[in-house]
Amino acid sequence: MSYFNVVAQTNENTVVTEYEPVKTRSDSYQSEAALEKEFIHLLCEQGYEYLPIHSEAELIANLRRKLEELNHCTFTDSEWERFFTSCIAVANDKIDDKSRRIQEDHIQVLRREQEYYPH
């Protein structure tokens, strides 16, 4: 059985694509490790990048790299520490507050060192 997915729609046009689900079903047990490996493989096929991150420090370092890449800038260590502790990982915030900030108030102001120490 196939059906159509709407790709784009305007008042004048509709673009659709035909989708036929793959008819595969496993009747055998799949371990959690095998399931995780398969899930990672599927995500990589869709363009996601797998990073073997095993510690909080590695996770924070990756966040810094990605924010620098996204914003075409390089943080100094003191700028990063100030930004991370005042905008991302505020000590007294609960997880809800941090999630809300990232999801709803995703534009944060970074004060560069030149603003603190003008020449």
C-alpha cells in the first residue's frame, strides 16, 4: 500500500511524493546495543554526524565548537566561561528554566572581551 506525502503546498500548487513503506519485520530479539547501533546508522545515513562523546567535558567542548562554527567566531577561554555560566548553565536554574531558555529565548548576547577590557 502506498500513499502520498505533501512536500510543499501553496494556494496554487501542491507538491507530493509517493511513499512505499519498507516491508521488513524482525521476529527475533534485538539487543539494546544492536538497536542503538542500527539507530545511529540510520541517523548517519540521513546526514547526522556521530561523535563518540563520553564525558560532560567533551559534551561542553563540542557545544563550544559548534557555537563558534555557527556564529563564525572564536571564544576566548574567559568569554566562553562567562557565556556558558551566565547564559547556558546558570547554576541556580532548574532543568525547565534551561530548556525554556534554549527553546524559546535562543538568542543570547555575548559580551566580547573588548567590551570588558577596551584598548
